Amino acid sequence: MPGGTCHALQCFSLGLEPRVDYALIQDDWPEPGHAGRPTRPGSGQTMFLIGFPWMASGGGVLANPPTPTRRKTIGGRRGVTFRESNMMDIYRSITDRILKQLEAGQIPWRKTWSTGMPKSLTTGKEYRGLNIVVFATVGFASRYWITYRRAQRLGGHVRKGEKAMPVIYWKWRTAEDIEKLRQKTGKETFAPCVPFLSSVFNLDQVEGIARPDDDIQHRKNSRLELAENVFAIMPHKPEIAHATIAAPAYSRLHDRITLPNLSQFESADEYYATLFHELAHSTGHPRRLNRFADSEGDRIEKYSFEELVAEFAAAFLCAFAGISNPVSEALQASYIEGWARVFRQDNRILIRAAAAAQRAADYIRGKVVVDEQFQAAA
């Protein structure tokens, strides 16, 4: 098994994927109430970013975060980490926020990001995975997010009364770190990563900072070109067929996507959103990411998980291209209630599915390298 794979499996339930280039925050660290700073890139310990939905009061102070425990961190620094028992609080917090959106008749992952994927203003890198879903629960026009301190350094300021969205930094422990912990505690197993809380504000909440040139809406004609390019870039595509059918489908047996004819869709956006959904399903095939082999639970649980992966991955790809991801009024009520029921039964599914969906979207965009030996054997 390649180095790091075991760590990837251990952290999968946290919504992490170490082989994916998560957005990095290099210069900023939590504001009031946090003493630590992240390890900077190049030190051998990468900080990963994933969003969580606790709202904060102005100035970056979290209003009701899960109870932290202060402890000495790797490298002699101090910071705030979570007890493992509080991970369930995180799952519940995320699920509760999404459920509130669904109960209000809103489907956050189907938001149309007309300016493209949300980005860190500090690094210029796109946020990923669950961040995208969580950021979609608030209605800002800007794609950029920034910490309170960074805004001040750039000569701007967060408007009084604005509320922050938290993010989590994940610091990966080295083999040496884990060995030291074994010697110190006598335990044999440890989480391979340590979470740290921070909070960010949307650029719409900030004054005195100029918007980047790409913080504008996609041109109407460019979004379809981007969507077509996404499909063109995907490696090892499944077979694509069109027919006069009522519903699209992906066949694992034949590795084939069958779509209704383009004339049957209400718009080109709806066509590409559907194509992205089915392409996401196809990434689970053994000749791609082999996700189907790792699925857990009974038949219904596997189906729910896979559908949510495809929903999220399609949403991420639509966000990248600026494609609208519509839901017809006829489907919306049953669709919302169906997912609300799934989330109430399993509050961990959101994080797990978002991580798998990000990897699927990355594969489709040509950003994931799959072991050639594994691919040849599939």
C-alpha cells in the first residue's frame, strides 16, 4: 500500500484527502482566543482547509464553537484542538445547518456560483469539499474570503456587526510526531491530523479592499465553453450515448452514460449539470477511482451515499464553470424531504460525501493522478 494511504483512510471520515491540493492559508491564523499559528508550507507539515458552519460575531470570535481543549501541539506551538468526542458535535452542527436550509426550501449545494468557485483572498486558491457547500448557505456575491487580521493588513476592515464563517486547518502529524506521542502516552494509535479553528469573512463584508479582477460574473457564452472543456479534459471517459429517454443513467456494467437528447432539456445549463452528475457516478468505476469497492453500509445506505457524492461533485463542477444547477418545482419538495431524511439518519454522510465528491470532481478536471498499474489491471 503506498505511503500515506492508511492515513487517508483514517482521515476520510473527517472529510479529508491528503492527495488533494487543499487551499492553504499561509499568512493568517485565528483571531481572538487562539494562540497558535499554522505550520507554513515547506516545513513538511501541510495545513488543510475545510469549512464548518458555526457563525461568529464580528471580529472573528466564534459565537458557539464546539468545546475545545487547549494542549501543546507538535513543534512546541500552542493552539486549540478538538477532543475526538467533539467530532460528533461537528457532524451535528454541519447537518443541522444544512437541514435548516432544506426546511426553508433551499438546496445549498445547488447554488449557482456566477463568479466561480469560492477562493481564499490570501492564497488565491479555491476552497474545496465541504467548504463549498457550507459557503453556499450564505448569500454573498463575492467569491473571496479573508480573515479579520489579513483584511487589516491590507488596509481594509470588516464592517461592524458582520458575522464570520469558520474554517478548519488540518495539520498532518509526521511519523516522528506519532512516535513521540506513543512514548509520552503509552497509546498505540493516534489521529493522523490535528484540527485548528479559524474564521473568515466574505469580501462583501469588508471595506477598503479592492476586488480582484476575476471577482466578476462569468460571461454568458464562456460558461458553456468552460463546461465543454471540463468534459474534454476528463481522462478515461466512459462511453456517452444519447437517446429519447425520460431519465439519464450511468451503467456500471457497461461503463456507459445514457442521456436524453439535448432537445429534451430546458437549457444547455441543465444538460451539462446532468452530464456532470453522471460523470461523477462514473468516477467510481474500477478503471478510475474505484469508489464503489470502498462503499459501506447496506444497499440503501450505499445508494444514498453515492447519490450525494454525485450531487456534490456536479455542484462543484457547475460552480467551476458558472453553470446553473436547477431543480424543477415538481421535484423540489420530494427531493428536499428525501435528503433531509438521509441527513437525520446519518450526520456524518455530509463530510464523507463531500470528500469523495471533491476527489471525483478533481478526477474529471484532470487533477487526480491514478496509479497506472492499478488502472491497467482494472
